[in-house]
Amino acid sequence: MGEFLRASLIDPVDRDHRQSEHDFRRRQIITGVVTLIGAGLLGWGLNTEPGSTSFYVATFAVAGVWTVGAFASGPLHLGRIRGRPTPRRPLRAPLLIGLGLAAVFVLGAVVVRQITVLEGAVDDLLAFIRQGSGPLVLLILVVNGIAEELFFRGALYAAVPRRQVVVTTFVYTLATVASGNLMLGFAALVVGLVVGLQRAASGGVLAPIITHLSWSVSMFLVLPVLFD
């Protein structure tokens, strides 16, 4: 287990992702502008009527903004983690980490149910599942999960000169808090930290994407049952 966690979250693989000063400054400008636009759209989308056309338009638009901003900022990398005998693409490890995160959140949800204010915040999020089209909401989760990792752990991470994990986690949390839901912001803080460590270790977005998706899909399936 120790070796598994070190390879996934701690020990970085060797890579050369150097960029010129011009490309670095260009990436910083693009990611700064895109962060503001995306946060605004996310706040709008999660404050619309659950199941409404505005909700679907806004959330798909957010995914589009994150994705376009990520690729427009410069090169992105899939990344590798340490393996034997050579580094390998991260597949199974991030899946297991995502499921582990989901298990922790499920345990936390049992506690949240006993606190009225926090339970209300979760119910506000679940309203988008209960009152909307389940398959379409699931598609939104998947598309936005991929887009967020492409941008925050891809483009934005590469635009930060130092303390990338801390900075990208903070910005990701701040952008999510723009929705007005503190529980969603807390989730962004925890998940953002884990996938940020994965980005630092692997040098790419593949591990963060897999972890994010396995966590979010698990929450989509389990939370409505817990809060029924």
C-alpha cells in the first residue's frame, strides 16, 4: 500500500515539460481569463432551476470553456507513474483512489445527514438529479469532470511557477464556491488536493481525470440513495 501511494501521489516521474518565457506568460494570461469566465458560468448554472434548459446550457458551456481554455493555453500531457520496470500510464491506481475517495465521502455523508444546514446544501445539489434527466446529468458530470481536470490540473497547473498543488487546489475551490454551495466547495477542496498530488507525481492529466470521474460517478449513484 505504501509503495502504491508513493507512486500515485508522492514520487514524481522524470519528465521534461519546459516552456519558453513567452509561452509561459501566454498560458498565464489565458488561464486567468478562462478561470473568471468559467467560474461565472458555473455560478449561473448551479443557481438555475434544476432540470431547466438554462441549467443544461450553462453546465455544458462551462465544460466547453474549461476545455477550450485548456487546449488554447498550450500543450497538455497524459503523464506516467513509476512502475516496474519502467514508468507506465496511470489507469488502475487512480481508479482505486477515486473509489476510495468516494467511500470516504459516503461515510461523511452519514454524518452530514445529522446536520440540518449541511444536509440542506446536499439536497440542493441532489435536486439537479431528482428533477432533471438522470442520464443527461450523468453526462454533464462526466464531461465537466474531464474538462475541469484538463484545465485545472493541465493548463492552470502548468501556468503556476511554484506550489502548483496548493495554488491550483485553492483556485479550483474558489471557482467552485462561486456556485454558492459550500458543500460543493468542500468537495472541490478535498478532491482538488488529491488530484493535484496525482498531477505532481505523474506529470499529466490522465490520473486526475480517472480519479475525478470514478469519484463523481460514484457520488451520483450513491448520494441519492443515502438522502432519499
